[in-house]
Amino acid sequence: MLGAIEAGGTKFVCSVGDELGNIAESIQIPTTVPEETMAEVIRFFKKYDLEAIGIGSFGPIDINKESPTYGYITSTPKTAWRDYPFVQVMKDAFSLPVGFNTDVNAAALAEATHGAAKGLDSCLYITIGTGIGAGAMVQGKLLEGLSHPEMGHILVRRHSNDTYAGKCPYHHDCLEGLAAGPSIEERWGAKGNSLVDREEVWDLEGYYIAQALMQYILILSPKKIILGGGVMNQKQVFTYIYKYLPELINNYVSLPDLSNYIVSPGLGDHAGITGSLLLAYQALQGEN
């Protein structure tokens, strides 16, 4: 039996199951401060005889095993979690192999293994919600280098009619600063699910997302792009992405049928936790 943690900015999802994504039990724990949240996490897993634990975490995190801060949450805007030794805390509590990666890399792994990109050796998973992040599978492996990708913080061209300053505390008007859920709420004065019929909201959102996808396509050439997260529950956004992306690419590269190329997660809301189970399985096999 494997343990899995999908550590998000607002809640932790903790599950036990297997590498196929079969879940025996799952709970949600509010993300408050480490002392409170992690006590509940450890209490939940202590009920089980686990073989390994996988963590897909909000970031930035340190995934470089040669680094003295490997396994840490690092420069997150969630100040209580900065420099938190996530992996070491779990190893101290359980003395088990622990797989560790970003929540979006975990979701990309799950979608490539069991979901919308199954059978492909290349895909891009992007979550657009409280923040924006992306994980990439390239030639069958998660993309990593100096660290993990931080694709939510690329710079995009501001729309000529958009005077909103941007919400990212680091870059103000990067992609996340202009297009994440809190930016939508602050710009328009209401949460996205209250703005369903406001065409201008989703046109602008599609404009910024399409710009980002253009860059990702030109750099990574993924075989499938999967868009998840709370903002993407507003399916009308896809219409505007499909509208703007070809205009931006302008026939420089050939695009496949966008309705089959840029899609919702095949695993729905379970991509992150399924990927975390896979991270646990990889750790058990000595691959993580």
C-alpha cells in the first residue's frame, strides 16, 4: 500500500492506494501552518502499513538530490511554509522511501500514465487556479534541470485594454499575475464562477493563456497539452484559446486539431493525487 499527498495552497489531499490510482481512503486537510497541517497528515498515514509515500507539492520546491535543501518547500508566497523540510519530516515520521516533486509534475506523470496523454512520451500539464504552474513530460521523463519548471511566471504581452497591475508578488504582471484565479477576482471584482456570462472576462483569459501556450509549443513541442485547475472549470475559456492560438502562431508551425490537442485532464480532479501515488511507487522502486 502506498501513501500519497497532493499538497496544495489551500488544502492537502492525503490518500492511500496503489500505483494504478486505486484509492482505498482519502481525506482533505486545510493548508494552514506546517505544525497544524502536518500533524493531521501524519496522524492519517499512521493508521496504515505503508511501503512508500509520494508527495506532489506546491512550490517552489528543491528537487535536486545533491542540494543540502533537497525536499524543502523554498520561496513560496505562503510564508509559514518557506524553507520547510517536507521530505525529512515525512522520513522522520515513517522511515519509508519518499518520492517528491511538484504537484504539476505529479499531475503530468499521471496524465501520461493513465490519463489524456496515455501512450504518449510527451505532454504538458498546466494548472490554472490559485496560481499557475506546469509540468512537462519529455521523452518519457519529467522535465527537470537546475530545478523544476516554473512556467506560470513567464512574461506575456499585456492586452491593450488591460490596465490591471497584476497580482504576482514577485513579478506583478507575469502570466500568473494576470491570469490566475485571484487575478480574475481582483480585476473584475468577483470570483470566476460568478462571471460565467461575461464574455470579456474569458476572452481576456484566453488571450493570455494562448500566449503562454504559444511559447510552450515553440520551446517544448508537446504532443498533448492538458489544462486543469479551477479556472479551467469554466470550459468557455477553451473557445478563446482555440481562437487566439492560431492567430499568434500565424502558420509558423503546423498545429493539430486543437480540440483534441489542448484538452481537460483525463483524470479530472484526481490527476495530482494519482501522480503522487506514482511518485511513491517510483520511490519504492528506487527511481525517485
